[in-house]
Amino acid sequence: MNKKKMSRRNFLMTAAGASAGLALGAAGGNMSTLAQATNTPAPTNTPLPLPSGEAGKLTVIHRTEYFAVVQDMFRAAVEKFAAGKNVQLDISTANPELFGDFTAKMLAAVQAGNPPDMGYHQLSIPQMYSLDIVEDVTDVVETLMSKYGAPVPMIAEFNAKHDGKWWGVPFMSYTGAWFARRDLLEAKGIDPASLDTWDKRRDAALAISDPANNVWGWGLTVNRSGDGHGLITGVIQGFGGSFTDESGMKVVFNSPETVAAVKWLTEIYTSDKYKPMLPPGVESWTDTSNNEAYLAGTIGFTINQPSVYGKARADKNPVFEKTVVLHSPKTLKGELLEAGGSGWITIFKGSKNIDLTKELIYNLLEPATYVPMVQQGGGLFLPAYENLWTDDVLGTDPNFNVFKEILLNKQLFYGGSHPAKPNALISAIDAAGITSQMMADAISGGMSVEDAVKKAHDSIVQIFEEGGVPQ
């Protein structure tokens, strides 16, 4: 197999390309905790034995969906296509999570010369490209763009287009967002749309809090968790701080902007003023805690994937009708830093049925097939092209307009690594829990904010230097 030649620097810049799932519409909402956070079924392992691709047999592996009806629609569309082509079909589900074994097994299948034809997943296209296990699908994407407009979010191109060619077909999109109790805000005369800054969001959370009746406004933690790290990073970015400069190779964390952001956050968790808006135990919440509290109706604001929203819809929970989806707060410079992630279709290197697979992809994205899947997806399966955000889609749910605006945001935003593109070294910062430890140091560790930020900066520098990038 003719593997791509990559320098160490280029590897570091692409190895974390899976962080498409980190560049969400708001701080927080870690996609990898979706199943755990919403009591969805455990992800299905990649099937054993691995389906073997062969000429004349269409072999498709697809991720599981939160709403079974969407998965059934996808499968039915593939089965109908295969029947219409009078071709044998082998279709099965695979583990869609980043910790799954999908990519490793695809590499083994490609090396063995009998890969499945097509995969639908949310895994790293840069990684698959660097392993040389996917086919060039530029012609497919360009045809879809000519029919349905540009892919969304903007970072879809960054993740799937390398050396001027597309290696994954954008198939669906998803995003995180702020979820708020519209009824609680309106009862206090607060227009949710007016809460466009971090200060306004914090003040509103305090205003709607009613501890005597088990209602707390601020359903957000800074504990070590995907949600906690997302909140901390989002506030830092909102104040103008960042982990690195635009190159992604120079650590600039210890700055006046970062210090101001950490002071702002620390005040929330230490001040008597904001104590009434903090749910009991919020300092030790995990990624499931805010979901459970929001669905129980005890918190007014949280940041999450639409999983919590979809769960409320699926269970006919009364909070669903009382929920409003909000944009991220603007930065102090007035920027709106939000984007989303993509679900991809890939054709595996050496597929015996490339042309047939391309026909299937076009068929799956025909509006008559595609739009009903979006309508049944509860906000977790959203259009991947601008012109597929049809009136039929937007009419499904009034909050879909906000999801659309987040995904069509023209302000390029790379997520937690911003203003740098995602890379493996920046991804290692959250894996090491550096920002949550910084907040613990500032809140209860007897350390000044300035010292806590410096300690975190030094830890980040150590990661980069151990990774071969001197500071």
C-alpha cells in the first residue's frame, strides 16, 4: 500500500483531525460521551468477522443512530437501492465512537485487499487519509455541492480536504449549543435572545434561580470532564485567550486575557453572590450530571450536544417544550465562535464497487430520502449542505433555525484549539486535565488565579516540549 508521507510536524497538525467532534457550536458538548450522557444503547462493536468486500456485492458499514427510526430509514434506503440495482448487499453497524476499533479494522481490511465498500461514521478523515485507507471522492463532493450548495460547517473542508482533494463525503452535521429554560427566563421578563454575552448569561442564571424550589440557573461545571473543559476553554476564548498562537506550535496560554477569564469563572464558584445559582455538588459533576439535572427540570442553563434535547423529545419530557436553543455568548471583541462537526461517508481504498458506491451516496442525499431522516433526528442528524436546510427541515422544530445559524456561521472556528487548527498536542491538554486542575487550584487549592494560570501554562509547555516542539 502506498502510504502518505508525512513529516512529524504535519502529523501533529492532522493527528487530532478527529477533533471535528470537538469544534462544536458552543463550549462543551463532548460527543464521545453521548451514549453515556443520554442512556443510549452501548455502541455496537465493529462486526466480527469483518464483512469482506468483493465485486458484485455492495458492502456497507454504518454508525448507530440515537433515534432508531433514523437508522432504520438509512438502512431501508440502502436496501432499496441495492434491490433496484439487483446487487447483493451486506450491511451492518459498527462502533461509531472514537475509542472504537473501526479504523484499525479498516486498515487491516485494506491491507488484506478486501475492504468493505462504504462506511458512514464520525471518525477522523485526516487519520484515515494519513493511513491511506480511503479513496478520493472529490468528484462526488463537487457534484453534491453543485446540487446542494457548500458543505457545513466551514471546518468540514479543513477536516476532509487534503492536497486539494476530498477524502470523505460530508453526509450529516451536528453541533453543540446552549440550552435554556425559556419559561423561567420569560417569567423574569428576560428575552432569551438578548443574552448575547457571558456577563448577561451569568446574570440571567442568577435571576432565574430559586433554590427553595429546587431550581438553579447555572448548570455548568469546571470539574474534570468534557463539559467542564469545554466551558473553561469557551470562557477563555471569550475573553481573548487561547492555548497557542495561530501556528498551533507556540504556547501563549499565560496571558492577561486568560487570567481575566479564570478570575471571572472563579468568582462564580467562590462568591456568595453567585452561590444561589449553583446546584448542589456542581463542583464534582461529570459529563452525565448536567444532562440528568436538565432533564429533571432543576437547572436553567446548560451546554450540550442536542442529545439532552433529543432525549427530552423522545421521552415526551415537559422540559422539551420549555427549552430554547441559544447561540454561544459573543467574545469581548463581538465575535461569535461556534461551528459544528460532520458525519462522513468514505469509500475504502481498493473497493471493488466504487462507481456503484458513488451512485448510492447520491441516492442517500436525494431530498426525498434525506430530509425525512433530518426531521426524525431530534437535532442530532442535521443537513450537511446549505441548500438542504429546506423549509421542510426548518419547519420541523423552531429551534432548528438556531442550529442552522450555528452551522452556517461564516466566522471560521476550529473549536478548542482556536485560533490554531486542531492538532495532537493541543488535544493532549484536555486529556491531561490541565484546565480543570487549574480551576481546582484557583477555587479550592489556595492558589492565586495568576499562579494557577502560570502552573497550567508550564504544564502545557511540558506537553509541547515532550512532543518535540521546543518553546
